[in-house]
Amino acid sequence: MPETRVLGIEGTAWNFSAAVFDTDVICLHSSPYAPPHGGIHPREAARHHATVAADVIGKVLAKAGGDIDGVAFSIGPGLGPVLRTAATAARSLALKFGVPLIGVNHCIAHVEIGRWYTKLADPIVLYASGANTQVLGFLNGRYRIFGETLDIGLGNALDKFARSHDLPHPGGPIIEEIAKKGVYIPLPYTVKGMDLAFSGLMSAAKDATARGEAMKDVCYSFQETAFSMCVEVTERALAHTGKDEVILVGGVGANSRLQEMLRTMCEERSAKFMVPPRIYMGDNGAMIAYTGKVMLDAGSTIPIEASLVNAGYRSDQVEVTWRSDAGELFAPGQSETTERGAEAAVDLSSTDAIKTRLLKRYRVPTLDAHLITERTHAEVRCIAAARRCGVPVPIIRNVTDHVIVMEKLSGAVLKYVISGKYAYAAGVSVGKLHKAGIVHGDLTTSNMIWQNGRVYLLDFGLAQMTDEIEPRGVDLHVLFQTIESTASSPDTLKRSFCNGYRSAFSEADDVIEREKEIELRGRYR
């Protein structure tokens, strides 16, 4: 039986692209929109795409011989006017050829073209593009988001910085070139568990050049800081899930320094790292055609009347019908005497637990040394304060700049055993923590242990003393995102947690409401 052949049309932002795929990419053609100044204006980009659509699609159909079994298009996320232009072209062609229509999630298409090219089966994916920065993994029929930007995408942050210095769009490649001659200067490093934020970094980079710092040094430091943040959260996802494969996708992923940093991190963890060719990294029709093909083969088509575009279509909303595997989590690999997390190794061979923060070769040594010392001291300070307020935490025995000796807990890590009962107990512990004016900063089920009827909180390296509602909301958001990414009944567990949280903290409802607001910020921008 011959392979199905699908025409894919990509139109979400700056590039209008089309391709045909059967067993491989038969042909790919693109026509990018280049704004004369500033960023992308959605209506101007849509007009450009409408003007070039016939030529771009005509060329790939001519090379493919005009024989197709389906038409796939980028149904979202993206810029509304641009999405509608691509959708209109796709509907017209599906009707003309009398073939099914397939609506493809743009973000998932980046992931799937990466999996197809690299042949990695079940990776953690760092997806870094203009509007999106996400760390994803597959579980129970969906791609789950382990972490993402809470404000702007990495590519947009780079572009905005470039525009502030009258550099042309896109700014990322120009910044990459300038950065090759720079040296490191300190800039804000914002990691919140597995989530990130780039707007403060971008503003600080602008301020640095305004006060006279060399452009090459600011570009270098911007890249080193932003990319280190991305690699750190990717490593956190690897450590939390137990997976051993990583793929980098998205337009920003074409940056050679980001690739180098991820490769170094994966080598340190004995994980496989791969990246597709540059032609498949940015927005392209091949990724839509390939994903459309696997969707068509799985029967995932849509009628014309239901093909409205979705500008806020999230990766974790897609039902992945074309994968039969469930996606593995928490694969065994730790020894009984040593555990390796994202940042530290814990020696459990003696009567106490000895936690040693590890050097990260992917980070600039100055930045790495600063983070190790800062986080070690913050952890000890916040654990001691939490213990005084009755929060279940281990007892600290001794500390240096990178080593903490603490009480060894013998209970079960919550990610392996979580249930409604344990989620409620976790809510009680976190409620006590927040009542004490402490925010954990990395609240995942990997950092909780059930012992003697209580949930103990661990790994306070990102913790801070604060009574502000925003960081408390981020704490809950990080935990809820982890639960949604790894549990089969996340809503039930979240309700149980909230009940326990309310029982211990009088301001719980305000924080829970703020968490909902924070969740909405992760939507496509």
C-alpha cells in the first residue's frame, strides 16, 4: 500500500512555508516576511502571506506532481490574521483536491519533526522559539509541559533587545555573532522551579548598554544567562522524569551556543542529545506536512466547518492519537546510597545525608560559582527558618559553600507514591511554609518525602523569605504543573492539595486565585 502524501502549510508568524511529505520531505519552499523596521505586525505579515501563498504552494505541488492525500495547516498557536491566511488556503486546497483537512498544532509540529529526524523515541524536548519557550515530555496520550516562560518567549526577548539597538529582525542570529567576542557581566538569572522569566533579563541588558557596557559583553552575557536558564530547567525535567534523551527544537534552537550547552549537560548526565538540521528548526512547512501525515494515518482530521484557527492553542491541549506508547516516567536508575538531582548529588551511605552541589560545565564559571554559593546558603537559611515554624524539613548538621550535611529521611519520594492523602499532607506542609513567610521556589513532587504521616519538604536552593502573594502563587503553579505533567488524575490531586493548604494557611484562597492568573500567562503570546 503506498504511503499517504500530505501537503503542509505553515503560517503562524513571520514565515509562510509549504512542503509535501510521504516517507520523507519531497519538497519544501518558504517565503519569509521581513518587517522594514520594528517587530512583526500581524496584518502586514498576513498581507505578505496572502501575496506569496499561490507561488509557494504552487512550487511544492509542482515538484510533488500534484498528487496529495491530505492538506495540513498550522491551526495554532500564532498571530490571528496570519493563521487565518494559511487556514483559508488549506481549506480551498482540501476542497479542490477532495482530500481530508488536518489542523496541526504548531508547537507539536516542531516536536514531531524533531522526533522524526533524530529517531529518539521518548525525549524531553526544549522548544525555544520567538513566542514559546517550553520544556515538554510525553505521558498518557498528551505532551505535558514541565516548565515554560511566565512572561515572554526567549526569541521575543532577544528580538526586543535587538530592536532597542536598531538591529534588524530577527535579532537572535545577530546577537549570536556579536556575542562571540564578548565576556561575562552579571545579569538577572530567573528560574522558578521549572519555569522561567526573560523580561527582567531583557530590561537589565538594555540598562547595561545604556550605562556604557560594551555591546559585545552584553550580548554574550544575555545569551549565557538565558541559555543557562533553559538548560537548567531542561535538566530539572530530566532528573524529575528519569528520561535519558533530549531534543532541541524551535528557531532559537539553531543557536550553536545553546546546542553546545545542552550537549554538555547531557554528557554529564549520560543522556542522548540531538538536534534536527537548521532547515527544520525555524517555522517550516515540512513540520506541518509530517505531523499532518501521522495525524491523517491515525484518523485525526477535521471537517471544513470545524477548522477555525486557535491563536492560543497549547501543546498540552492536543490529543496525540498517532502515538501508541504511553511515555515512560521515573525510570529506575538511582542507587541505594546515592541520588543525583538536577543540581546536586546526595550521598546516603552514612547516618546523615550529604548534599553536594555540582559544578555545571555548561555555565560560565563565574555565574556557576555564584549560583552554587547563593543557593547553598539560601537553602540552609530557609530550612532553618522553616523548621522553627513547624514545617517538616530535615535537620541541618553542617554546611560549607557547596556541601550541606543534614538529617537523612527514610520515607518515600512523593512522585512515586502520590495519592489524595499524600497531596493533602503536602498542602498542609506548604501552607505552613507560606504562613511562615517562606517560598520554596522549586516545589515539585521530587522535592517532597512522605514519612511518619507528614510530607517533608526538601531542596530549598531557590527559596526566599517573602510574604508577597506572587511568589507564593508561582510556588503553587510549579507544583500544579508538575502534577499535571506526571499524574493520571491531576485535578483530584490538586483539589486534595488545596484542601490541605487551606487548613494550614488563612490566605490560601488568595494564593490559589493568583496561581490561576499565573497559569494564564503561560498561554501563547
